[in-house]
Amino acid sequence: MRGLPVLVTGARGGVRRLGTVEALTFDVVAGAVTHVRVRRGRLRGGSVLPWSAVQAVGPEGIRVRLPDGPVAAPEHRELIGRPVLTDAGRARGTVLDAAFDPATGRLEVVRTTCGALPAGRLRGLGDHALVVRSGPGRPPVPPPAPRG
């Protein structure tokens, strides 16, 4: 999505260009895109929009509605290009891309140099690496509670 135009629909139905997608902010623990970072030009800086402001995503760009008030910009860590480590500390390549549902922002899979990782294996995104579960994608089922 990086580089796609960000288009705003006006009150009278007109469309204007806000800028271009600079990056997406992911909450890998929740498995979702949370924000779109918009580059507005060299001298105009950028802005951050919550994913809930996205109305449509297509090859021509993303269409958004502007929030009523200011948006708190969460800390952004770049996912693409980040090393991948298991929770046991083993290297598992580098993040190449992430696939998500454009309607909901739900993260589906992260593609790495070592293959695809389902979103259920993601544990966290830190300053140094994306951390993933060593085992299968679903968390282990806790043992049954003792009776009595």
C-alpha cells in the first residue's frame, strides 16, 4: 500500500487528495492494522489516521473520511524489513510483506524470507525484531481446571 494516494471524500461528494500512504501501523498482538501514516508532501509533513477512518481500499488508492478531532499517533515500528525471531530466540528470516483484510484491517499473514507466518503465530513487534511463536499458530490449550 505504500505510495498509494489517500483520497478524502468531501461533504458535497467531491474527492481531494490528502497525500500518499507512507506506512501502516500494526498491532501484531491484536492482529490488526491500527493506523495509516499519510505523507502530505515535503514541506507539509504528515498525518496519522485511525484504520476506522478508511472507507475503501483499491488499486487507485484508499478512500478515507477525516476524523472529527485530533488523532493520537501511536508509536510506530516498521514491520517490513524487520528481522523475525522465535520466542525461543531463533532467527526466522526477515519480513517481506503483510497481508490483511482491507475491509477490517485484520492481519492474515506475514510473508518472510523463510515463508509465510499466520497471524496467530505473532507475539510482538519490538525495536529489534518481530517475535513469533516457535510452535503452531494457535496458542496451546490450557489444561482443564482441577475438580473438587
